Amino acid sequence: MLVAVFASSCNKYADDFKQINTKLDALAAQVAGVTTLSTDLASVKATLAALQASVAALPTTASITALGTSLASITTKIDAITTTLGAVATAGTATKAVVDQLKLDLAALAATVAANNTAMNTKLAALAATDVTESAQLTALIAANAALAVQITDIQTKIAAAAQTGAAGDALTALTIGGLQTMLNAQKVILDQLLANSNMYNGDVTITTGPELTFYAKKIAQLGIVNGNLIINTTLLSTKLDSVNFVVKNIGAVIGSQGGVRNSATITSTSTSTLLDLSRLVSVAGDYTVTGVDVNDSNLSSVGGNFLLTYDGPYTYPNLTSVGAGTGTGSLTLTRIVKSTTAPVKAGTTSISLPSVVVSGSVFDGTNAAGVLVYPNATSIVLSGGVTSLTAAVATQITLGATAYASGLIVSAPTAAAVVDLSAATSAAGAVSVTTGNGGTVKFANLASAAGGVTVNTGTSGTVDFSNLATAVGGISLTGPKTIVFPLLVSGALTSNATDVTLTVHDCVIAPVLAAVTKLTVGGLDVAGFNLANYNATLLTASIGAKSSSTVASVTSSTNAKLTSLTLAGPLVSAVVDNQTKLTTLSTSGVINSLTVNSCDIITGLTLAHTHLVGGTGSVLTVTSNPKLTSLTSSTDYPASITVTGNILLTSLNLSSYVTKLLAATGANTAITIDSNKLSGNYTNSVAITPTTPYVETTITSADLAKLKAFVATYPATGNPTITLAVDLDLVTLAGGTTTATLASRMNADAAHTVTPGGASFSFIFPNTVGITQAKEFTLVQ
């Protein structure tokens, strides 16, 4: 859209606007009791104040005079509406007559807008004929004004409906004022556009000599828009820079084309003390070139062709949004200037800030191939895209705004603690490599996929942000950051020297390569055979969980020389904790259908908290050969196997979680093996029957075994499901104080069962080497 930039001051309508503002103040005072009306009036006043300021700076033209007449007409109508609304505020309601009058007033304003629209269409059609691209933009403006007319009609319809239904009061008043504000805003748009069109110079503008400067100084009223090429060179005008600025500061746009080539702007400046003032320049239809010294053109928003900058110091364009939009092939060249301490002394390209520009073509540094940029003296670089390789030896801040890196990216910022922000990127089909100095920060906050892989090196420490990365087909390699978190990364190879690694949902199908990890958190395991032995040399603590829907996940922790704490959270089909020499804490939760804890040298207690797999073959618990284990509490049910053996200090065993036998129809079997621990109990021998005394049954007193008694009793004596028992107590005290080594040996020595088996409810089976081997023997337990 054309941007109107105007040169001289015009106060023609100062008095008119002052009157409008005064009347609006009076109106606001009259209806102060109506909250919504007061708010809308204040908005109208602000709009008019802005309009007044704009018009005050404009030259007098026939178009301004016509619109001045229109504004005077609006002022008159506002006077009439002011009187009406004053009555509304006093009465608190609006009668049908009041509403009818408001309808008439709005109809008159609508007619005014329609007339202005017709005038504007005529002027815009003439201007549009000069340039095809601008024609499309102006057509859109015409359509917008037509939409305004529709809005006015809608307001009129609402007021008519209010009159018919009797609705009145503050809501109607606010609606009326809102309609007025909308129309006044539209008047300002029309005014700005007409004024811009009336301040256009047709032809090339060349300011390189004194006579040329004098000539264009007389044309200043026309220089809002240059419909031709613009050439400014201050080499011969070093003593007349103020006069040059007096002329060029009014240029807002370079438009049009000649012979099919869009008009360009070429600026050559030689003064460092007085910058050329192009602060109102917002658009150049073709190429734009600035050489020699920086100029004040920070409001530039679009360049239709190529954009070339060649001067010492920073390149800063905060409002530039497009380069090459007019041609589709426009390039951006930010010529690299290197620092020099000898004549001519140069600071070099000290910084680059083009945060919003979209370049249709390529980006150059003036020396290397497209997309390959080297700036040895820039401390800060902010670019939106077009970069494939960036080397900035002293940069502490680099921000690149590309949303994708199809061809990859290489960034080198070796300064200590440099920050490289690539958060705008959502995908990287090509390989991305970022290197910073020690302690650097690299941000990939919105990167979702890295098909080409990502390599980051921040020296000996640093920080990375991969908070949205989900897939990394090409893998991730990180050197430097000691703590890394991947909250969404599901799959992909990971290599890192981090000590603290969190993979919230990672499947670990490809096991991470973590040479220095001391703390590992995995939350989405979905692979059989994940072994923590891969991290044997360094791992201290680990927390491993599985994907919620996993049916294969299993984990083995084997011979981790330094592992002290392990947390397992299902659903895990199986978990094996084996041969751990330093493990002191093992915690479980979720579903772990099969758990084995074997040969863990110093663990003393296990209080488990996981459950069995519903729909599985039955739970499995194996706790064996843990020399310092003193207590064990189970947590699962439906056991297929319970094995507690070789724990030579185990004195407390709580298996009360087992209450439900396997289903008979499956033909399943439950095996319970408990021996070679340090479980104890009391034993009372049976008393054989005599002709004068009845038989007295054996009793086995054990709190540990009593917790299993009710469960064992649920199994039938014959048929499915079957139960196999091999249960022993390791230190059994016989009534009377004699201690035997095992329950098995005490049962073998129970003479009453041997000598007079006919008097017993059942007989022990000999030789008995493991104590209780039949379900009915559990009836002796109490």
C-alpha cells in the first residue's frame, strides 16, 4: 500500500479542528453520566486530534480543500447530534422522534462518505493506471471504503429497529457515537490517501550537485512519492547537508517502472557527522542501494528488487519486511566491512539487525557464495532467513528467523557464553551444526523435527533448548551442556556428554550414547532389552518408565559400578536388577509384570509399589542372593512365580499383596519358592495318639508365612490352577527352647508324624529337604 509522506506544514484547518474538539468536550461533559457514550466520545476526539495533526502538516491542494468542506459538514452534523444527545443524557432515554432524527443525521453522513468515495475512486483509478502493482493495492482500498458504506447502512438499520421496538437509552446512544467514530476514521483514511496521491513527482529525481539541489528544493511539495528513479550523492554537497535533508526527508516512496524495470533508489553518502534524513522512506519499487555512510532510513519496510548496503558500522532495519517481493528474485547483500586500525580506519560491520525481512532471493556478505556469511567484527546478528552458514568470531548474540532449514545450517560463534537463538525454526531437513564458546546457549525452542540431524558444541558447559523436538531421524549430538531435557522427543539417536539427561517420552529403541551421564530419566521406553549397563562407568541415579501403551518394554540394570538409586515405573513387561554393588534404593511403581532383584550387594530393604499386568500370564517376583537385604514387601497379585532365596539376612517377608489365584480355565500353575534366607519361626511337635490321649497336631508359628496362608488356601487340592510349593524357614525354635537349622529338618524330626501317621490328619513326605511342599501343610501355619 502506498505510504504518504508529506513535506510542508499546513494549518488551514486548525481552527476547524479546535472547534470540533471544543464541541466534543462539551458533549462529553453533557453526557458524563452515560459511561459507554463518554468512552466512545473520547475515542472520537482522539481520532480527530490525530487527523488534525496529520492535516496540519500537509500542503494545500484542491483535494484537501474538498475534504475540508466535507469535514466542515461533519462538524455541523456533530453539532446537531450533540444537541440531540444532550437531550438524551438529560432524559435518560431516547424517544422515537429522537431516534428518527439520529437516522436522518446518519443518512446525511452516509451521503458525505459516498461522495468522498466517488471522488477518491476517480483519483485512485487515475493513479492505478500508472503502476499495475499499486493498482491492486488501491482497488483493495476502494473495496474497504465500500465496506464502510455497508457498515453505515447496518448502523442505520439497527437504529430503525430500535425505533420500532422502543429500545432506547445508553445502548442506542453508544451505537450512534460508535457509527460516527467509524465514519470519521474512514474520512481520515480517505484524506491520507488523497493527500499522498497529490504529492507525487513524476520522473527521476537526481540530487548530486548544487543546481540539482536548488531545483528539487522548489519541488518539495511534490516529493512525497517519486514516480521514477531516485539518485542521491552527497560527495559534492558536503557543505549543504542540511539543505539536502530539507528536501529528501519528505520522500516516502519510490514507485513505478520504466521499460519494465522497477524504479530504484541509489544513495551515496559521505558524511558521518550529519546523516542523510530518509526517515519517511518506507517503500522502494525496485533496487535500493546505500553506500559510503549509513543514512537515517530505519522506517523502510519494503524493497521490490535487490537491496545492497556497503558502509562501516551497524546495519539496522527494524521495520524492513520484504526484499524482492516485486521481482521474486531480489537479493539482500550486507557487505562485510572488516575492522582496520590503519587508514582508512574502520570499525567494521559491528552489528546486523534485520529481524523481520523476507528475502525472495539470496542473502550475501559481498564476498562469499549465497547464504554463506562471515562477519568477524559483528557482536550481534539478527536475520530472519536466507542463511546456510554464518561465522561471527566475536558475536555474543545470534538470532536467525528462518522457520525451516531444508539445506542445513552451520553457525560458528566461538565467543564465550554466546547465545544462538534458532527458535523460529520448526523443521530441519538438512544438517544443522552450531558451535559456541564455553558456556554458550543454543535455542531450538520450536524445532519439531530434525531429519537432517543436529550437532551442538558449546565447549565445556552450556545450555540447549529442545523443548518441542519430537523426531530426530538424523540424530542429535550434543557436546558441552551438562543438563539436557527432551520433553517431547520420541525417537532418534542421541549422543551427549551431559551428566543429567531427561528423555520424557523417548522410546530408546536406539539406546542413547551418554558417556558421562550420572542421572538418567527415561519416560517412554518401548523396547525389549534396554540395558543400563551401557552407562556402567558413570551412572549414579536412574529413573526408567515406559510408554503407556508398550507391550514389550523391558529394562535390565546390570553391573553398574556406581549406581546408587534406581526407580522403575511401568508399564514394563520385565525388569531385571542384577549384580549392583552400590545400589541402596530401588523404587517401583506402575505396572511391572516381572521383577528380578539379584546379587545387589548392599541394598537392605525392598518395599515394592508396582502392580501386575492385567491380561498377562501372571506376575513374577524373583528376589535372590542379596546379601544385605533384611526386609521385603511385595505389591503384586495373580502370581505365576514367587522366588525368594539366598538372601542370608532377610528376616522380614511380607507377601500379603497376593490374594488372587490364577484362573483355572487357563491351566496355569503358581510356583512359590522360599528358602536359604534368615526367616524364623516357632515349631511345636505333634503328639502321637494313644489309647487314652488324642492326637495333637503340629503347629508352625511364622508371621511371614501366615501372610501367605489364606492365599495358598484358595488353590484346589486337585485340578487347575495348580500350586507348587518349596517353602522353608531358616531358623526354627522348637517348643522347649531347642533351635533347629531349618523348618525342613524340624519337620523330618517330628516323630509323631512318622511313628503314628494314622493318627495324623496327614503325613510329611520324606525325605523333606525344603519344608512345606504341599498346600495342606500351610494349614499348620499360624
